[in-house]
Amino acid sequence: MDPRLQQYLDLHHLSARVTTVMPLTGDASDRRYFRVLMKGAPPIVLALHQGPIEFATMPFVAVASLLRQIPVPVPAILHHSDELGVLGLEDLGDVTLQAHLGAASPAEHAALYRQAVSFIARMQQRGDVLRSPAYPPYQIAFDVEKLTWELEFFVKHYLLAYRGAAPTEVWREALRGEWSAIVQELAGEPRVLCHRDYHSRNLMLHDGSLYIIDFQDARMGPDTYDLVSLLRDSYVDLTGPQVDELIAFFLALKGERRAQDDIEFRRRFDLMALQRNLKALGTFGYMTTTRNNTVYIQYIPRTLSYVRANLANYPRFARLRDLLSEWL
């Protein structure tokens, strides 16, 4: 066990009650997580950072406070140590939405996804009311620079590093032109509060409800962003009718159910999906080639299928489809 964990348990007078400390599977970050089982008390999770932290200025802490006011369910922060770089968190268990779907009945599956969609609508509506410079998400956004950086991340880590592409400068310049048209439109949309990584592995099933985790990178962005993350999820298959129903449910929650609204929203949804899925391919390439983590290779085919479908469904993407066809 990392010595800092023992020091942390001593600091908070927990050591005498501890029976087991076990490592948990981490995310794609540099944090490590441990479950602590204790006699006569619920288990807790310790998030171990690489070095010291400043609790008062941590985006995770500020965004947790914001989400609790909305309110949507997030893990409670129990205690912390700046010097040791440790946060003590409520233990939500091990069951992600992704993990639970295989055991869920069709009715339960539908209910969980409706709950997840309702959280998005609530974050957007209440997030606008609570807008304040005191919260980090309102100071950053999916702007032209960020969206372009993500698409170039796809080029660098998926096309070049993972697929071994060797494009010409003419090809790169043509691709930049396609990127520009996409990101200009997305960055120009009205901005709402976005979780930024709202998918089935960041939703935990605990005490009969979904809880949201990994929200520290929340920022402002298009109203399609989190819905795309959930419904064009690299980790889960959803049928076409399921996606259609959940988009309709989202629009109904927002009071936008005219036929023309549905058509335009779906166009914007697919545009956002194309950008986000390309970025996801970049992430999977990066984790494989730079971090030597091959777990993510299994999620590439599903993500590619989303990209190919959107490129084929819209005439405006004909040039982009030609540019990428060799590697998609």
C-alpha cells in the first residue's frame, strides 16, 4: 500500500477500523483509486493523486458543489488531505451503467436511460440559472480552438500513430478545411453546461439510482454534447429506435417537440457525434500507442461504425469521407 494511504487513514482516525484496502480499476487519468473496508461503517473510496492537491481550488470539488445544487446525484466528498494528495469519497460500488445493462430487463434498461437523459436536461436548465464565475465550467467552453485540437488529436494519435498513415501536406490542408467548417458550426451554437464525458462508464448504479462521476472537466458547449456522449457511446450498443426515442424524450423535457425542431436537432446531434467520435478514436489510439494500454482497442470498431454512418448520411461530408476512407 502506498505510504500516503496509511498516513491518511491515521490522520482521519480510521486505521483501527480498517479491515481491507484494495485497489480499484482506474480511469484514463493519473489518479489511483482504493476501496477501504471498515468494521461497523460503510466502505469508502480514496482517490490518490500524483502529488499534493489544493482542495479549495480543485475543479472536482467546485463542480461537485455545482451539481449538488442542480441537483443531480454525485458521490459525497467525505474528507481530504492537501499534503498527502488524497480525497475520501462515498463508495458507490462497482456497477456502472455499462456493466449493468447485460443484466437489466428491457423495461429497466429503458428506465435507466431515461433517468440519464433527464439528468442532462436538468443540468442544462438549472445550470443556466446557477451560472456564476465562481464555478470553473462557466469559464471554459468547447470553442473553435478546443474542438479543432480534438480533431487534430484524432489525426495524430489514430491516423498517424495507430493506423500508420503518412499523409501529404496537400491532404492535411484539405482535412483542415473540413475541420474548420465543422468546428465553426459547433462552436457557434448556444452554450449550456456539459459534463464533457457523459457515458455509460461514468454513470454508477447505486441504491437504485444513477450517480454521475468523473465530472471535473465540465465546461460549456452545445446542447447536443452530453446526449451524444450517452447515445453514441463507444462502450454500449443502442438500437436506432432506442436512440430515436431517447432524443424525442430529451426534446420533450426541454419543450421542443415540433417536427421541424426534431429534424434540425437530429442534424446537429449527428454533427456533434461525428466530432466527438473522431476525438474518441484519437483517445483510443493514444491509450494504445502512447500509454501501452490495449484495453481500448475493443471499442474502436463500434466508434468507427458511428463515424462511417454519419459520413454516409450527409452529402456535406462527401469530401471528408473521401479524405478518410483509406483509414475508416
